[in-house]
Amino acid sequence: MAEQSTLSAARDISDAAREHARDLGAFVAASPSSYHAAAEAARRLSEAGFTGLDEVDEFGREPGGYYVVRDGAIIAWVVPEGAGPRTGFHLLGSHTDSPSFKLKPKPTIGAHGWLQAGVEVYGGPLLNSWLDRELLLAGRLVLTDGTEVLTRTDPLLRFPQLAIHLDRQVNDGLTLDKQRHMNPVWGTGVPSQEDLLGVLADAAGVEAAQIGGYDVVVADAQPAAEFGQDGAFFASGRLDNLSSMHASVVALVEHARAGGGEHIAMLTAFDHEEIGSGSRSGASGPFLQEVLERIGNAFGASDSDRYRAYADSVCVSADAGHSIHPNYPERHDPANQPLLGAGPLLKINANQRYATDGVGAALWSRLCAEAEVPYQEFVSNNMMPCGSTIGPLTATRLGIRTLDVGIPLLSMHSAREMCGVADPWRLARVGVRLFAS
């Protein structure tokens, strides 16, 4: 009966869910780098009436929506009527970055008549999935006067795979050397006479000589697509973790329009999760704590008020998780086997690689019931150590009760991942309930 219920949920796709998935595709297309993701979220929030703040500004206490961007991260919140120094926070957390390749210093390289880009592996991408795809470059350029501008090229790059005629054993096991084999081609010519930074400068409308620094990554250029039986699947780059970030933006905007809620609703989207979160814009950094304290300060909160507010707070850390893989069932827990399209995951780990505990699990169950959303539990096979998320970091830094959730994926950390069409929308529905509670 449970299996039948799961299959029914996987095929229950509303028009609203499909519309949400298509908007997610547009969000991903607008967000080829973490800096673009933060900017796209800021754009959408501004259109919904949120006030953008600079970190040097005073934070107000008036009811309404606000956001602040730090590099490739963004935090946004809605202050309800009647908020005070002890008002707690309901947070929905995610991250803006995805596994990829980052442009090195002296990026214009090549040999044997080819122009190539010198790149460094960022995070843990499935290297083979990046082969033979049309790719673009995107990120931020920092000019010598300190001005920051976003840049993105048209499809420009490709990691060309060696033909099978030149490697007859390739199907017995592909081995890719990260230094020798993972430098994409982008043209022909002599590297000393070409300038990849010039291409990025042209795309941004600035002069190459103005560039003093840059943070630029490689991104898949292929648009998102629905496919499969009855269009039940959704494929796109960067679903880990733009699926969660997009859901949180959608939920916060809907909450701001509806009003209500006793807590300060907050979206947190950090950078650098894929490389450990240790940065000024990562979950291990001070960004969230500083924003929370500054909001409290606007209400004249004492240390005691602040701790009482945190005790009345909860953080839902949303990051993509794993669906059961039909070709590798032995890699999954034999009793807990989530399926694409059957609802978002509640992620559990005995060693607190995920922050969920019994209290958080009960809260998630209630929120999903209120949102009329099915959910699934995920736990790793005991022989497969799991990754971690921003959840335990947030719980450890602030003492706020935290639980880990996310939509199930196949092909996680591939250049192109897949999920169930309905699951991102369902995650957003639960986010609305979190913010309203």
C-alpha cells in the first residue's frame, strides 16, 4: 500500500506544479553562477516590493520585506506586524553554488593550435558528465576602481572526449586527469595572441584593461526540459541547489503578499556550500548571525531577548537529496527508498551530518500535512557515508533548532541533474506553511 501511495504521488502533477517547474527553469537559466543567483533573487524580491539594503545601511524595524546581498549570498526577511525584540525567526535555508570549474589566473592557455581555458575543479562534479556539452562562462568581474559587474558569455566552451578509436578500452573504465584532461577548448589560435578575459569583458560591456580580479565559473548552457512518462521528470543544470533556493524565493514572496505570521520569515541562501561553507558568504561564516543580530538591534534587543528569540526559532535547511537509483539499488538503504516525484525528503542521519531530530521530524510532518504535500524519509545505507549541508552548521553556530530537507534527485553533481516535476513546487508549498506559522 505504501508503494502504491508513493507511485500515485509521483504521477500527481498539477498545472501549478508544472508552472513552478518552468519558472524554476527560468531561474536556473538566469543563475549560471552564485553571483547571478543572488542577483536574480534580489531582482524578484525587488519586483515583489522588498527593500534592498546595503550592509552599511541601518536595518529598520518597520513591517515589510527586506534583503541584503553579500557576494554570492543573499538573506531576505519579512517583518510582521507586532514584531519585537523577542520575536523568533522561521528560516528556510539553501545555497547558491553548484559543483563546476572555476577560471584560474592566466586563464588563456592552449597548445597545438587550440585555445583552451585554464580551470580549477570546484567542489565535486561528476567529471564525465561535463564532456561533450556546450558550456558558458559566468560570474563577476571586479574592476580596478572596485566596481563589480556580472558577466556571462554565450555557449563558448567544450570538454571534448577522446574518440573511441584512440582509446579502445574507454568503455571498460574512463579515467580523467583533472589537470591534463579538464581544460576546455574555446577556439583555435595562439594563446599569447588571444585573451579570454577580453571575451568576458566584452560580455559585460567593460574594457579588459579595467579588470582587477574575477570569480568566474563554467556552467551548462542547455535549457531545462520536462520529459519522461506523462512529462513527469524535469532535467536541468544546478538543481543542487537552485531548486531549493528558487522554492524559498517563491515561498517568501507569496508569504509577503499574504501577510500574517507570528515570526520573522527569513530566506538564507549561502555561497560555497559545495566546498565546505568556510567563507564570509558561506554558512560557516558570520553573515547570518550578523543579520539576525542587526535585526534584533533594530528592536533594541538585549542578549537575553536575542537568546529567547533564537529559542523560539527554527531553520529548515533545504538541499537536494538522493532518489533510489534503479541500476544501483545496493547503494541505498533497503527500507527507505525515496522516488522522484513522490514528495520532498526529510533527511536523517544518526551522526548529525543532517541536523534533523525527532522534534524537527514532527514539525516537518505537521507542515507537510498542512500544505497537503506528501513527503519521504531519506537515510543513507550504513556502508555509504552521507554528505552534509548548511543545517548542522547553522544549528552549531546559533543553537537554533534545525532540520534537513530537500527534493530527491538522480544524477546529483552531474552537469545536468533530474528531479520529479512536482517536487520543487511541493517544497515551496511547505515553505509557505513554515513562514506562515
